[in-house]
Amino acid sequence: MPAMEVFSYSRVTAFRNCPKAYEFRYVLGESERFSTIERHMGSAVHEALRWTWAEREAGREPTPGRAVESYDGFWWSDGLSRAKVVKQGLCDEDYRLEGRRMVETYVRGLFRRDQSETLGLENRFKMRLSDAVRLTGVVDRVARSPEGMLRIIDYKTGTRVPNPLSDPQLIYYAAWAFEAYPDPSAELTFLDLRGERELTAEFHRQAIVPYMETLVEEIARIGRTDRFEANPSLLCKWCGFNPICDAAEGRPPGVAPEGGRRSEGGRSCPRCGSHLRERSGKFGNFLGCTGFPDCRYTRDSW
């Protein structure tokens, strides 16, 4: 029996944003050549908030100062050395201080006022969407309000925070929550840490079916894709595949990326139909099938 394929919100979003980046990560199995300082800061903030709620659940009410100390501990992790600052005129310290501000402000305000009961922190889940696909994800916090409402909460450290009903992330999480809990509805909340506010919408169990049907159809379309076109934009600067993508914005058409390997999604293996990829061997570069070792097709050039 073939293994089930696992999709997440981030995987589906990667295809929507740039099929070429999706190809690098999920088809060719490439690793990003760098991370970003924004991602590093977001991870440190998430860890600090997880620590903050865990402290409350353990009966130790955390102070803003202790929460910031927790944040600093996560900030000075090994990941910092791999994080790239993209924006001109900014440095690591600017982002560290911004993250500290978000954590301290949250603990002084929204955290102290939130009297909901924590049901789960960094809750990892996996659920069946179809016979071939599973949906996976990590819910920052699952809680129950004093009034008994189930709450699904995601922390946001970026500058743009969507309406919970216009972005399907929390709706996908609700699909799992409605399997795990018997509630007829749930409160979906994006916690905007920059803007010091909660964006909240109530979502009912009976509304989940069309969203899941659409998601299954979208995943099927992704599976049928055999040509992954790039979507160049200013965001290319923040993409960890930029150094190996010859379609990144700002690079002249047809010029191979410096120090990278060229991938061309439209060039398929004549034997099995998988993509061809440039590889290095002891006799120089060659093209090999990404279906290796099941398919061993090679040739010398594009």
C-alpha cells in the first residue's frame, strides 16, 4: 500500500506563492540556502510565548521581565548565525529589540487579561483528508474561554495579519479541532503581536466541509503539476532558494545563478516523466532523473 502524502498549510501556501520554490523544496528536496532574521525572530517570540503560558499552567505567573529573559535565551540560539538580514539599514539588534518589545507588551496586556484555560501548546496534529493525503500542522495554542468557547490561536509577528475567515490557516486547524473536541463551533484568533490586538471570528462545525473539499481538490491539482513556474517578486530576496533559482527577481533571464545548480521543471525524464536535475559527478556535471534510484536515466546536457 503506497504511503500517504502529508500536506500542511505552509506547503499548500508555498505552491500558491511560487510553484518554483515549491518544486525546490518538495519535489527536488533542496534545502534553503539561508534563513531570514524575520523567521528567527518569529521563532524566538513563539518559544517565549509558549514558555509564558506553560509557566501559568504550572502555577507560576510569569512577569514581563522573565518572559523577555526567556525570549533572549531563544534569540541567542544557533539559528541566529544562519539568519540573513535582507532589509537595508537594519541589523540583528533591531530585530532582537523588536521581538523583546512584542513579548513584553503582550505579557503586560493581552496575556494578563486572558483568563482562558490552555488545552494545548504547540499542538502538533495529523488528520486524514482522503485515502492518499493527510493534513498536518502545529497550533500555537488551543484554549477554552471562561464562557466555554473553544479557541484556536495563532501568533503573528509580521506586518500583515489577515482576517481569520479570509485566510484558511485557522480553518484548516479547526478541521482537526472539531475531530478532537465535540464543540459545535470555535473561536479562530490571529494574535497580532505588532499591533497588540486579537483578530477573532467564530466558525461553525457545519461550515468546514466545503473548505476541506476545496483543499483536497487543490492538493490534487498540485499533484498533477509537471511544470513549476516561478513567480518573481520583491519577496525573492527573502527566499532561501534565491541563490539557486535562475528566475529570481533581479537576475537577467537565462543567466544561471552563481554557485547554484540549475533546475528546469519543464525538462522531463523520457523514461519515467520525473524532472531532470543538474548533478555533479567525478567526470563533471551531468543531468540525472530525480526519480533516482528507481530511475537511473542520465544525459550530458540540457
